[in-house]
Amino acid sequence: MKSGRAGNPSSPSVPKDARDLIRLMSRANPTWGAPRIHGELLKLGMNIGETSVSKYLVHQRKPPSQTWRTILENHVKDLVSVDFFTVPTPAQAIGLEEAGPDRLRPPSRQHQRNLFAT
């Protein structure tokens, strides 16, 4: 009698065709995990445990993530433009200037040019 683990005759080994099918299914459906593949194998009449299925799954390698240096190099133009944007005062930010004691009017063109001229 062939056993799955040395010294433990109660755990049968998984047949090669079942291992190949598990690998084939995991390559063809990379979003499927062990529970889904286990369920599909049960529908096919293959009585294999979910832990055995997870042992034989093909794990896809993820691409390496970007480093902070790469992110900063890719977005340096955007970061610089954001850092130098300033608003002189709240009244100028909303575009109103005082016209009298009880009313406000939009700023004149000359005033707008002077506001942002540096």
C-alpha cells in the first residue's frame, strides 16, 4: 500500500492525473482558488481534500511593486506644480473685492493681473 506521507498509511497519495488536472485548472483560471477548484473536482467525482488541492496549485508570481524612487521620478512634474500653487488670501481666492460698505463686486481685470503677477 502506497502512502502520501512517510510513516502515515492513512493518508493516500493524490494520483498524478489529478495533480496534473489541478495544475491545468489553476493555470487556465488564475482567479480560482483552492475552494473553487476543489468544488469543481467534486463535481467530476474526484474526492480530493481542499488542502491537497491547495498544495498542488500553481501560484502566479506577482510583478514587483514600484519603489518610492520610481514613483517620485514618474510624478516629479506633477509634484512640483502642486507644491508651488498658493492662494494669497481667502477674499482673493473666491474672486471678490470690496466695493462699498454693504456690497461686493468681482475684481477688475487689472486687479486680477496684479494678483498673479510675480
